[in-house]
Amino acid sequence: MNKRLVSLSVNGHRHDVWITPSDLLLDVLHDEIGLSDVRYGCGEGVCGTCTVEFDGEPVSACLMFAVQAEGHEVTTLRGLLDEDGALHPLQQQFLVHGGSQCGFCTPGMVLTAHSMARRGGRPSREEIRYELVGNLCRCTGYTKILDAIEDYVEQVSAEKAEQP
């Protein structure tokens, strides 16, 4: 198959990569660009392990061709870090609450919750649970993950309420 040069915007940086039309976004992010925070899980879009933000919305990178990402912004877990490498407040809440054990599902959980929180409002625990339906965790039982997300959403809501 013929390769073509595409320019991808990932975590605010431009990456020019040679890809075939059938290359998955997951493979290009992990293998070509070297982002180890994008992980292969089920390969069927069921587990949420490979979740990235695509123009601010969570998508399964295993179900998307890399050529589809050209002209769009892709954010991985690493993209939430501050310029100095400090954790995003949502990542910090996962640490505080012990919302990550083996860490395999954590990037997808955090990015899905981040997208939800950016939409605003104060979702209920059930609404958060519904939002995470495409992200599977085998270690935590979800309680600590839900606690972390609830605290982060509350923090964001409080900050927005304080703004004039």
C-alpha cells in the first residue's frame, strides 16, 4: 500500500508521519509518535483503554483511521499535563482517591471524565457512571474512580461559580 505524509496535531504539537490509509490512530500514536500513554486493549472499541480526545470528545483510537485525525486536535493523557509536567487536577484527584491501581484503564477513564467535566454542570454519580460505560476497569470496582471524578467536577463547578 502507498504511504502518504499526514500532519497530526497531538497534545498541541504537530507530528508529520508517513502512514497507509489503513493505519489505525492507536498504532500511529503509540508506535510512530511514541506515546506510551495510548494503549492497546481489546481492539474492538469496547474497553476504553485506547481512549483519546478528538476535538475534545472521547473516541476509541482503535476504531479510527489515522488519516481521519488530520486537521483535528488529538489529546492523550500526556496532553493534560502542565507545561512544567505537573499533573492536571483530575489526575491529582485520581491519585488522592486511589482511583488507579494497575493503571491500564486510567488514561481512558481520565480523558472520558475530562471531556465530561468540560461540558459543564454537576453530573450525578449515575450520570458519571453512564459516561464511563465504555471504560472497563478490572481492579478498582469503580468506587474510587467515581469518587475522584465527583470531587473534580465539584471543584470545577465551584471555580466556575466564583468567576464573575
